[in-house]
Amino acid sequence: MKLVRYLFIALLLIASSFCAVYWQNDIPLSDLKATYAPSPSKFVQVNDVLVHYRDEGNRADSMPIVLIHGTAASLHTWEAWAKELKLSHRVIRMDLPAYGLTGPNASGDYSPEYYAQFMHHFLEKLGVKKCIIAGNSLGGAIAWRYALLYPTAVSKLVLIDAAGYPMESKSVPVAFQLAGMPVLKNLFQYVTPRFIVQNSIENVYADKTKVQPELVDRYFNLALRAGNRQAFIERMSTFKTLLNDSTYLQIKTIKTPTLILWGDKDLLIPITVAENFHADLPNDTLVVLKNLGHTPMEEDPKQTLEVFKSFLIKK
């Protein structure tokens, strides 16, 4: 009995030390703006959230390009794409509620339905009636649901390693796993080691050498935006409800010209999902890129942009 007691005390001390070392306080929005919201960043009120967004490029462009990031990311994931595309197009990107500088909503609802309606209200605020819409991962799921709900509002659809179909991941980032675990998920609100964030980014990259310190800093700092960790946990909890979601059966009714762009080394949303989109969408182009992971537009913006621009000019 003494041995068990000593082991328990030792484990408790180790756990306490770990928490003490990796405890992270929230970072106020005001402290993050200087680094992550310089011009041309703006903020607009959409329902109960103040949305961080960038609206750049050719204002005369009647068909803007709207870029939607994935889980745990931000509008910065599209930086290389926006830099080039804005030379000839109007390019709009935003931090989704729960992420980046936008932060949490009041309801705690981060379902795909919520996000699709959010996009509708956000684009209404910006006066966008029709657009080319591209999304990665969660952003891809939002993009096709938006096209499903508002078919006349989308001229072209781009799904980059998009969520949508029932599937089984080959590997899930550690941060995603922790956010879904009882007890540990509550601790994750306060104890957030940087190495877990780095490991999670490396999990979705095929080439780990591209995960540079400044990239990790951005994901890490924005994760600490006040309210984001709780929102991330609430977002992860919606995965269970998606097990019974049959909305994907309606994907085959989407008539919008669609580019399906996938990294062949995606371990989170495997290539079988790309094949499902390809089989169901009647008017699509499937491009699989070698040696790229779950966020190919961030990992290799040059190659992915070439494919995207070819799709833009396709009749």
C-alpha cells in the first residue's frame, strides 16, 4: 500500500510540475492585433462576432475569390495565395468564429450549418452576391454546404482536402485528440505546450522541414487568443454529432463547377474522400498532388496556385 501511495504522490508531483511549466494564460485581442492584424486587416460585426478579415485586390472585380481556412488555422494560411491573386482579383479571407482574431461566438455552436449561415451573413455584409469560393478542410465543408444552400451565389467551388464524408483518419493531430478527451480537454484550456502545437502542424504537413518556428508561433499565439481554446474544445465536440449527419448525400446535387485539390500524403482526411467527391460531383476536376499533406495551399502555395489559376480560366 505504501508503494502505491508513493507512486500516486510521484505522479501527482509530475503532473503538477508539467502544468506549472506549460500553463498559458489567454492573450488579449489587443495584444495580438499589432502582429496579426496590420493593414489591410479590418473588423466587421456579423451577428454576435467581430470578424477579422482582409478584402484586397481589384475592387472592380465582379467575381471575388473567397478563401476559407480549416480547423485551428486563420486567414494567414492563405497569405501566399492572396499575395499573388490580389494582383488581378478581389480576394476576401476571414478568421472563422472560434479561430484567429475573430474568436468565439456566444452560442458555442460551431456546427457546419452554423458556419454556412455565418458565411452567408458575412458576405452579405461585404455586399458580395456571387463569388468563387475555396475552402480547406473545415473550410471546404463550409464551402460545399454554402454552395448547396445558395447555389446561385457560387460561380466556382474549390475543395482542398475538404471534410464532408464519413471517413477514418490515418493520423490525427495531438491537439485534436486532447480537445476531445474527458478531463484532459478541460485542462487543455490552460495547459497548452507549444510542442503540442508544433507536433499538430507537422502531422498535417508531408514535408516536416517546412514547419518553421514563425509558422508555429503564429498558430500557437492565435490559439491563445482569449476564448479560442474553449471554442476549439466546443468545435471538436461537434465531430461526434457529425457521425449521424447525412448532409453529404446531397453533394451529388451540387451543379457548380468544382475543383477537388488534394495532397496525396493527407493523413487526416484521406484520398478516399477526394474520390467520393469526384464520384458524386457531376461537374468536377480532381487533381491529386504528390508529396503534400492536409494543407497543400500552405505547404506548397506555388504548385497549388498553378492548379487553381488553371481552373479559374477553364470554361
